[in-house]
Amino acid sequence: MRLLALSSLCLCALAATAAESTVKVTELSPHLLLLATSTGNVIASVGPDGALLIGTPSAASTPEINRILEAKTKSAVRYLVIWPEDLAHSQGDAGWGKLGAFVAMQEKALERLGGHVMGTSRPLPPELQKLNVDRPRVAFSEVITFDLNDDAIHVVHQRSGYSDADAIAHFHRDNLVYLGEVFPGDGYPLLDPAQGAKLDGLLNALNSWSGGAFRIVPVYGSVASGADLKQFHDMIAAVRDRIQQSIDAHKTESEILAQHPTADFDSRWGHGRVTPDEFVREIYAALTQK
């Protein structure tokens, strides 16, 4: 009876731990982890030089990720580069600054969070204050490079796509690439005009990394291939061309929506954060903006 009681307690403890877990861990290589959080994937380079995190971590995931990193590296050094995301759902630095991490963001994205990049002075957005997090305190303009854990990791600012703060991260040793919201992974892309989105820039970024032997980490979901990225690019280009033809035929936005130009793609791409109709409106706005 005592053994049974102890077993029940152990099972309850395991269940509670699982319920509290906010991070799903996938080992991409002995020195690279994919950490899935509620706000998106995070790539972690781990090794003797410490840890580098790339992506959009949630504030809730920070304690758990920190424990995971402590089990993977003896070094206490932590670097984090955060990608632009929907401002209404931003997690700021996700609490890593308070842990002593070096946290950076592309300067245009940081400015939108109230950063003093251009000499402005704005308070931390109320949403971030409620989360008890800060904004990143380091900004980069075009390139930031890490020589870390026997790898060269380049973070390079791109032409405006999802936003004007888009960047790519290239982990050279594993030929692994992260594009942020340019490749969301859960469905149709978001083009955010409030953050300087450009359709041509989004397509150009996707095309640059399509095909080949690249492994692509999306914002959500599992690792994809260059071929997957090409299919995503070609889908957007096809919908763009259909909508452009309708615009040239003097169709209104409502008439174009009624034509369902995404119909043959909806089964694969139409179940994410951006609905088919929202995607059509995005493309229409991008093609008709002055």
C-alpha cells in the first residue's frame, strides 16, 4: 500500500511538471536546440562559450529555458536576439535582461518598443509593464555576428518584408536559417503595414533561401526544408498574380474576396493566425497602396 501511495505521488508530481511545462525541446544537433514556446520557436546554440538564443521567446518560458540551458552548458554567458513580432503581443526581452543576458533587437523594432535609438524618450508599453519584463537594451543596424561554440552565426538585416526590421539568422555549421515572421510556419504570412511591411521584400527574402540544402526554422512548427520554403514563396506569388489580374480587370476588394483566390491553398495554409480573407486583403492593400 505504501509503495502504491508513493507511486501515485510520483505520477502526480510528473503530471504536475508536465502541466507546468511551457517549452517543447527538439535537439537539432549536439549544439543546437529548438525550443518551442507559446509566442514562437527559439533556436539555442549551446556549448562551452555559453548560449545564444534566436527568435521570439515568451516571458513565461524564460525560467524553464534557463534551466534547460544550465543543463547544457557550464558557462553562465547568455546572448539573445529577438525578432520583430506583432506589437500587441510583444514580450519585450522576455525577462532575460533581469537575468543578466545580453539582449539585442534590430533598431527599428526596438524604437517601436520605445527604445532611445533615435534619441526619443517613451515609456515602456503598458503591455510589457504588466508582464514585468523590459525591452532589449542593445540595437543593431545591419549585421551582428557571433563567434560562439565553434560556429559562425550571422544576423543580417533584410529589405522590408513582414516588417522593416526583418533579419535572417544563419547558423553556418549546420546550414540552418531563421527568417522570423517572413516564414511563419503556421499558415499565411502577415504583412504588417504598421511596421513597414513590403510584399516584394517578403518574396525576395523567401526566394533567397529557397531550394538547396538549407534547413529552415519557422516561427511555429517543425524544421522545414528549402523546398518547403519555395512552395510557400510560389503560393504567395500565385495569389499575388491572381489578385493583380483582378485589379487590372477593375474588380473591387469585395469582388476579389468573393472570387476566393486562395481556395486551392487554404487546406494547407488557411488554418494559421492569418485567415484566407485577411491574406487576400493584405495582398490587395500591398498592390494598391500608393
